[in-house]
Amino acid sequence: MLGSEVTLVSLSLHELTDNEYSDNIKRGAYWELMKQICKVEDDQACYANILDSFTNLKSDHEKLVLVVSALNVFIQNNFTGPLLSADILKSIEDEDSAATKRLSTINNAMYPLVKCTKLFELCRDYFSSQDYSVLTNQLFKLRCIFIEQMLMDDLSPDLFDNIEKLISIIEDHSEFAALSKEVRCKILVEFGFVYLNFQHISKSRRYMEMAKKLISFSFNLTGALGKRTKYQETPLAQLRVETIIEENVVDVTPLENEPQIIDLNDDTLLDKISFEDENIKNSVSNLTAPFLLHMASLKLKDFAMEDMLREEVIAFLEGIIEGRTFSYCIATHAYFLRSKLEKTSIRRLSRCMEQLEEVVLGFDCKKVCSRTGSLFQSGLPPMWKQQKVLAEMYSGIGSHKSALDLYEKLQLREEQINSLIGSGRYEAAEKLTRSLIAQGETPKLYCILGDTTQDITHYERAWELSGESSARAMKSLGYHYFNIKEYRRALVCMQNSLECNYLQGGLWFTAGCTALAIPEFETAIKCFQTSLHIDDEYSEAWSNLGACFQKTGQLRKAFSCFKEATRRSFNNWRVWENFLTAAAQIKDFASMIFAYRQIITTGQKYCDKIILNSLVSAVRDNMTSVSGEEGIRYYDKIIDLFKFASSKVTTSFDLWRSYAAMYLDVHGREDVGMGIGYLIKAYHSASLHIEKSMEDFLKCTECSKVLHKYVMAEAKDSPTYTQHLQSLKSILQILITKGHKLSESMPNEEAEERKLILEYLKNAYQQLEEVEEAQLFV
């Protein structure tokens, strides 16, 4: 049916229609096109008669043109602008409201201010009834379902299941393989953003990787000399995104108008980084920009945004903004993501606010323009969600009145109530919630009232009102019981919520933590595995799953989970510590060495006596590793580890004691001189507070015994013998002096400890006499 691939990727009908419509489509005047097909001039008459006109059309070609144009008009009025005239939008308010109610469910309402809902219904019904053997019908059916999800409050499992089926059908379709690389790339990117919206990160990433591979595209962060400020004299290394595309590809997206770019206009900062190398060119285009948008979106999921990570995201977004992106949707989404970062910078806050206001005001642009291209490859949210970001900015800078006014205008009731709570107006929040309930009871409103009053009976009422199908009610009730540590009741509520809506990755994780606290390890394992099926980038879920496997004796699986956690949280020393413990349990000596080194590399003054003893035992007893290798083969690597660790952690008794054992206790690798030297360092590490600590006294006593054994056995012609005798003598003298102080400071009720100290001191006196006698014969 279609003679153009453009339709598949941009919703434009250029090259699809004949000359009768081409001029209008080039200008993006989809409404004018619909009036021509419906044979009317008046706007309101066109809207009122559109279904009759559609039914009366004889040509399938004209029907397709009308439906896709209708979808464009719907998208323009709900995602991008420009809007239809105020008069026509006013005249169809009641009709839109009725259609919105038809599309809503008791537990998942559609946004109440959706415009031109009749047009969306026309598109959805048309593509639902079409022959699925045509690729175009399948793709537009997918888009209609995805748009329906974008209009809903919460994620819908039913819509998600339908989307997964359609994606599978499209991938396997014979026509899909026949499309050009560029078009297939855009469709795969579209799949990636669909899954990203449903929080299925692993599947989203998979399709983006498939798309990159298809067009041989790659990108990475690199450094280049540049200046950030107007007064900076010396250029410094700045992050920038480097894009590489090996094949010549043609972007089939039509050119569109972008939002006006707002300059920074700061006294100190430059509008953008000024790179020294003027030959640096940005090759980002509409075809490649979505990959950078996707990466920025993933990184922004990390709420604990570190400064370095923030710079990475900005580099991706600046690559888009400075590139050749002629798509309104791609550029606008980049501005919104950049604003989320700039709101924390005082110098950039003004530009952030102005840029958002420019986009929001631009929705009602009066000139005829096309903005819908690349919508599904950009992840751009609907208008009200874009305006919600602006309201959040107002609230963030303390302008609660402006935020509340915007929330009220948008009828975002939950955000409006949360804003009242955030500004300390609890009574006003409760009053507003109760007034909304008086206008019409819904499970969501009762959940909001429960959040406002902390009264769980409102959650129970929401559950009852929904016919025991409100995932939100059970989720809120579960969190309530979790916070007061009633874990069994919390788990039951969370499981009920997940039965109603399984697309809750965060709740699966919390349910796993709840089961772990009971403990019910098998339930916890199921919860964490499901959470990771949705988002496999969550390192804490991998760690907790590993802990569950450890508790149930599945050590190999635990090791694999902790290994996955380190890949996703490479600089978190606690994750590496878990991995280290798991590696020790299965005797993976190579991984133990690497993990211990990595913990030290993160800057921790780390020392684990059990792990160090395990490594010594591995070579001393020549244990067999998990890979079947003899432990003695790791001797040199363990020595290197001790050398590295001791250079960073200089006052650890256990570290120096184990280091010494590597030279004293390993058969065939003895070096008594080196071993004695490290034992002396071990003693000094523990001797700082002997007179105050029984534990340190015992460490020093143990160390002195071992030292006495090896020093007295050392060859008398050894060049270090005299020095070691003198060191041992000093050590014993200090031990005796401080041991007496410790004994005298102990209270009467610790007579047993005092007696033990005196026995050790008696032994130390005897050792001292032997050392002094040996010195007489040197």
C-alpha cells in the first residue's frame, strides 16, 4: 500500500499522497488536509463530521491519509503544538471529556485534559481493525497503544502485553527485513524508547544496541582542551561526546523547526565550552541523536547523581543540542533533560527556567509548522508532563504559588496536593483532597488522602472501592507496614499490589527486601529476580539476590550475582566487599585478589583478617582453587597484593602479620629476614595503645612470641641478626612496661584478665633474658 518509508518513521505523508495533498503536508498543515478530505471549510464542521466523512470515503488510500493526519493532529495538540484554534478546542471540550472517560478505567484514569480524543479513537479503532499482514498497520497499532499508555496515570500490564506481542510480530515480519537500514534503525530505536517508558531497562538497551549495530554507529566520551569561563586563560580537559558512524546513511526525517535556543548570558560562564581545536565537528543528527538521548535518560535514573556523572550527561545533551538535530521532539527532550541538571546550578538556573518557559509558550505557536517527526524516537512526554517539569522548577526555587497555579491549571491533582504538603500546608492539602472526593470518589483520591493524613483506612477504602484491584492502594498499605516493621503484613500487601500490576520494578525490589527481613529467602529470590528482569542495571538488587543465594547455600549463584553487581556499581566498595566474600566461599583466589585490590583502589583503608588468612592458607596449604589450579601458583600475585595494600594501609596489625606469614610459613618460599621485618611492623601497628587495650596487648604478646621464635633461630652470621636482636629486646621491654600499666589500670572485678596479663609478662621476662644472653655472644 505504501510507497514511502517516511511514513513509518516520521508520521509525515510526503511521497505517500498525490499532488492534491503534498503542499499541505510539506507545511505540516494536517488539519487543512483533513478538511480537504472531508470536503468542508469550517473547523467545527470538520471535527463534528469527521467520523461520517471517514465512513463515506471509498478509497483505502484516502482513509489512510485521513487517519494518519488525524493522529498527527492529535499529537500536535497533546505533545508538540501548534494547537488548533481556541474556538474549536473550546467547542469540543465536552466531547473530549466523554471520550477520555470511555478510555479510562477505575484504577488507571486517562489524563482529564486530553485534547482531540475523538481523533485518537478514530486512529486506534482503524488500525485495530486492519489486516495485520501489512507492516504499516502493525506499527501504527503499536504507536496507538503506546500513546494510550502515555496518556494514563500508571503503567498498564494489559497494554504492555499487547505491545510486546506487536513488537515480536513486527520484528519477524518479512517486510521489516526489506526496509532500508535507516528506517529499521529508527523503528528499533522506537522499540527502545517504548520499553524505557515501561521501565524495562534491559530490553530497552537491547534494542538500542541492535539499532547502533545496524548502522555501524558508536559513541564514547573523550577529552578535549577547552575553556568554560570568559576569563579562563589556560584551556583544561573537557568532556565531549565523540560519535563514529562507519557507513554513509541518509536521515529520512523531514526538517522541522526547533524551539528557540536560550543563551546563558552569564557574567562568568560561556554559553558553551570553547574547544581549542576548531576542527572538532559534531556529526550528531536526527538519526543518531536518540542514542545519546537514551544514554542520558538512563544515567538520569540514578538519583544519587555524582558530579562526574552529571558532566557525562551534559556532554551527551550538548552533543545533541549542538548537532544537526532538525527535529522539534529530539531538541525539546534534550532541553528538558538538561534542565533537570541545570536546576542545581545557580548560574544556569535562569537559562533553565527561560528555556522551559520558551518551550511551554511555544505549544500555542500560531504559525503553520511540522513538529511531529521523530516523536517516537525521542521519548518526548506529553505537554502536561513537560509543563509539570516547569512547575517542579517553580517549586524548587521556592515559587510555590506559581507551581500550585500551574498544577491547578493542568488538573494534576496529586502533584498539587503534594506541593501543598511540601510547603507545610497540610490542612489545605487534606481539604482539597476531600473536596475532590466529594465531587467523585476514586481509588486514587482515597490513596492520596491516605498519603496526606497517614490514615490507613483510606487505603483500605480505596481497595474496597476498586473491587480489590487497586495496585496503588495495596502498594501504599504495604509501604506503611514496612515502615513500622510489620514485615509479614507488608509482604502480603505488596504481593497483592503486584498481582494487580506486575510492572512495578521498584516494588518488586522492596518486596524482596521485606521477604529478606522475615526471612523468606525463596520469596525474596523470586522478587529480586523479577525486579532484575525489569531493570537489570540495579546493582543493589543483584547484591541482595546474591545475599539470598548465600543464605540458601547456593554459593556459585551468589558469586555470579555479586559479580553482576560490581559491573553496575564499579566504584562502590561495599559491592566489592560482597563479591570478595563470595569469591572466598568458592575459593576463587584470582577474584579474591582482584576484589581486595579494587576495594583499596576506591580509597578505603580496608583490612579483613579472615580474607587475608584465607589467602595465606591458599598458598601455605596449596589449596585447589575453583578453577582447579594449585594455590601455590598464586604466591607472586598475593605478594603483589600485600605490597600494594601495605602501601595504602600502613597501620594494620592483621595486614602486616599476614604479610609476614607469606615469608615465614610458606614452604619453599621462606625469607626469614623479610618475615621478621614485617612482624616488627605488625607489632608497632598494635603497640600504640597497649596500656589501654587488652585486645592490643594480646596482639603484641602473640607477635612477640613469633618474633622470639624466628629471631632466636636466625643464623648468627646473618647480617640482620644483631639488628633483629636489638629490635626484639626493645619490643619486649616496651611490652613489659605497658603491660604493667594495663594491669594496674584494670578494676578489681577483672581479676582474671589481670592474672592473664601477669602470666604473659612472666613469659616476656624470660624471653628478654634469653635475648640479652644472646647479645653477649654476638
